[in-house]
Amino acid sequence: MRRLVPAPLVSLALLATWLALHPHFGPGHLALGTLLTIAVPLLTAPLRPATPRLRRPAVAAALVVRVARDVVRSNFDVCRTLWRGAQPRSAFVRIPLDLRDANGLAALAMITTVVPGTVWAELALDRATLLVHVFDLDDESAFVARYKACYEQPLREIFE
């Protein structure tokens, strides 16, 4: 069964979305939706990285709390800067990476993008350097040190 449906949650979500998008429910829509929910995960299986194995769930929980706190704090910081009409000191920052796991890098990309004021701009081909755009940067070396300590190091503990 696992060979036919390699990602059951993705298949279930696809079927639910397919049926929700069609106003009239019928056997044809159900059959076509079922065919798509089997075919799409099979065709996209080579694009998915290996299934991650979380090694430190407590670190993962702490990281989720940290990211949530940083999202709220950063939202206020960006709003305050814009509300005051202050000119932000935007900059591109190169961050050397020690993290190599594909799932960890994907999580780092999501974290970087969800925190207001930072945008993942580019990952070097060798995955050794990350280019991040920062909305308002005071001290580049302090930003790099904080980024590595707050986000990269916990992800290394979780995924590597």
C-alpha cells in the first residue's frame, strides 16, 4: 500500500481540495480526484527529500517557541520602524552555514521567510553560504551570530 500511496496525508489533502473545488459531487469527480491523489505523489516522489528523523523533540519544541516569539517581536520592530518613518538600514548578509541536511535547510528557509524583516535570498550551490536580506540591520556580525545560534544550531541538533 505504501508503494501505491507514498504520501497518504498529501493524497488526502489533494483529494479534499479536488472535491472542494468542484461544486457538483459525482462519481466522475471522485474517480478523477482519486486518480490524481495517487498519480501526483508518485510522480513527485523524486522531488521530496528523504523522510526526516527528528533526533531531539525537546529542541524542536523550543525552536517553535523561539520562532513564534521572534515573529511577534519582529512584527512590532518592523511596524515601529515604518510607523516612525525611519529609514531602515537594509542589507544583504552572507551567513556561513554548517547545516547540510536538506530537511534542515528547508526548515531554515521557512523560518527565515516567516520572520518579518528577513528574506532568504540565495543558497550557494555548495550549501556553505546563505544570503539573507535584512530589513533593518544594526550590526552584521551580531546578526550572523544570533542567526546561527538561534536557528541553525537547533536545526543541526534536530536533523543531523
